[in-house]
Amino acid sequence: MASIAELRDERLKKKAMLEEKGIDAYPAETNRTDTIEVFLDRFSLYEQGKDTVTLAGRIMNKRGQGGLTFVDIFDGTAKVQLVFKADDMDADAYALFVDMSDTGDFIEATGSAYTTQRGAQSLLVSNWKMLTKSLRPIPDSWYGLKDDDERLRLRYLDILQSDELRDLFKKKALFWQSVRHFLVGEGFLEVETPTIEVTTGGAEARPFRTHHNDFDLEVYMRISVGELWQKRLLAAGFPKTFEIGRVYRNEGSSPDHLQEFTNAEFYAAYMDYHQGIEFAERLLKTVVEETFGTLQFTTRGHSFDLSGTWKRISYVDTVQKMTGVDVLTASDEEMRGKLAELGVAYEGANRERLTDTLWKYCRKQIAGPLWLTDVPKIVSPLAKAHPDNPALTQRVQLIIAGAECSNGFAELNDPVDQAARFDLQQMLLEGGDEEAMMPDREFVEMLEYGMPPAFGFGFGERFFAFLADKPLRETQLFPLVKPRE
């Protein structure tokens, strides 16, 4: 079997031979008259052997016998078979195609509709033109892409060779289009907020740090979709805002976690906690049905149905039921002992991390869909306190297939309470907790001017990945991979 270097050398020679004949191997123009999809849709309308059509696409397969060559081309809309007959076209043009073309090349083919003896709708070629000479063979044609990192590094080939993968990304685009259409239809204003911040806000995560040369200032890539900025916009007089954008978290990778991903967040003034949950449920059901055409799913070994009203469960009650620990009253030592008994590893020994780790142990056992409510204040620095129990908050999370797929709050707008919670987060940071939230004193200043009561909600790629039953990395067009050594 020839090496890739040898194959490349052969193709370079073909490129040179084309140029010697005065043929541009990379022309800027094509005379294409139809996409392949349109050609096949209208196939029955063409008079075979007479109506002239020009198609263009990449050669995916080439096979020949004697004076007959069959080629499959793909243009991104569909695939079609081209039939080259030596007796039906110029001899030099036929020979040039046989000798100079390879799989991977982009070509233009002119001819007429033709049905083969086996009933295949094809184009009988009368002339052709090179559009792009490929210097490397498509890997699957000689050894395939076996290594996962190499497959993702050469993602354009991975996608090219997989109808399923192309459909996945079309579905993902539809997912975000549906989110945008729903929110705009409900009167929300789409906004853009900073992705580089002096302090990160809106989530608890380890940020990426960088340096702003002009200001000579250490800054951070955002870890939420502008939560604290969108709340400033509520104070500015915009009653409903949303943003769909990238966020960055300098943390570990797993099937459910990446360092860069897309999320959506919306904020609605005067929408209370219960109205917000009902609105979010309606939004998510609409988006899912428009994207997937169903509300029934099986993923990660869990089967669930998103139709009907989603059940609500209490954070504290659920952890106590599943572990025997009341996270509001148990001592830190009792919580550490329970985690050791359960064999659960964790980072950080402060009470916030212990509480969160116990919940995550329980979460993995829940199929959902359900709303987790009444989340403790210690793990919810931006949520309004529960009116019946100040140790809890009006925070809600959608749980599906053992994972958190969204986050929503009755937004905290009491500046004194917010400042106190930021003080606690500062103590956690100083104690070495790199995931604690950075205090934003200018945000507190905004709250002192006044922000209306509001509900905020966020979700994103992880939700889509669960529904598609794919690791998060596989649902990204170009996930980060390490450079070749």
C-alpha cells in the first residue's frame, strides 16, 4: 500500500500535467446550473439524452471498466452518480478524466439525465472540468480515521464521510434557531455582552486568565452568558433580554464537560419563580419537539418522556432520602464521613463543596425529567432567598439522565444580601477554592440603584448533547484537540 507521501507525489504530478496542458487545477468559476438535490428532485422532468445540466461536487468514489467509468459526487446537498462513456464523449476528455482525476477532487460535469439499467438516476457526462485538485486522498478510501483525536483534528473529513454527523449539526443549528425564535416571539431582546471580564460572574467555575496589554490588566474569559451584564440591562430598562454565546471554563473534560461551549441565558423582569419555571418548561418542550420531532428519549442508560408536567423535588429532601444526610444541619465532619462511606472523591473541604458533592452523587441516579427546587443558599450566591426558609433559595435546575441541564433563579436584587454573599465567596477564594465566584462590587453598586424583581434561566449544549445521546465533545464542530507531537 502506497504511503500518503507517495500518493501526494502522484497527485502533484497530475496537477503539473494539467497545468502543462493549460488547464487550471483551481479555477475561480464554475458553470453549475443546479445543485444535485435539485437535479434529483426534477429528474423526471428532464428529457433524457437532451436537456443539458451542469453539476459540481467532490468525487467520493470512482470505479471503471473498459470504456465506462462511474463516479459518485457530493455537493453538500446530495450525492449522484456520473456516468462517463468513452463512446459518448470526446476521447481526449474521457482519457483526461480517467488519468487525471482522483477521489477527493472537486469537478464540474455537464451532461443529461440518464437512468442506468439498474434504475439509478444518473448524469450521462458529455464534458467535465477540474474545479479543485485534491493532493491528499480521503482517508477512508485507503485506511480510515481510527484515532479519535485524529478524527476530530480532521473534523472536515469526519463530517464529510458521515451523513449522520452532518444531520447532527443541522439539528444543532435548528436547536438554537428554535430557542431564538421562541424568545424573540415572547418579546425578548437579543443582546451581546462582554466575553472578557475583570471579574467572572454568573457561575462557580475556574476561569481562563489572560492579560489585556493595552490596560496592563489581568482579565478572564467569561464563565456565564453575561448574567451580571444582562441584569444590568434589566436595571437599564430592558424588561426581557437573552443571549446565545460561548462560555469558557478552565476545568476537566468528561462526556458532559468541556472548556468551551455554547449556552443561552434569558432574564425577565417581573417574572416570578413559579412563572419562570412554567415558562422555561414551555420553552424547552417547544425547542425539543421542533428540533427532534419527539419528546421521548433514551440516553446514558436512562429513558424519559418530556411530555406532561415535569415533577418537582426538593434538594435537601432528596439528598437526605438518598444519603441520610441533612445538608442544612449536618456537621462538616458528618458530610465528609458520608462521602468517604460512599467512596466519592471531591476537591476542597469547605461546606459549599461538601454540600455540592453530596448532591452530585444523588443526581447521577435520577433519570428525570424533573425540576430540582429549593437549593441551599450556600451553593447559590446569586439566587433570591426562599421566603419560608432563608437557608434555601428560589433556584431551580432541570435534571435529566443524571445530569443538570439548566439553571434558573428568582434573581437576588437585595444589594445588602448580595454583598454579604460575595463576602462569603471571597473567603472561599482566599481559602483556595478556585471555583468560588469572584465578587463584583460594581454589580452590587448597580443593585443599590435598583433592579426589578426578575427570573433568569440558562441552558445549552449539554442539554442538546443529552437528547442526541452523544458526548458533549462529539456535538461540537471543532472541539479542542492537542497538537500533534
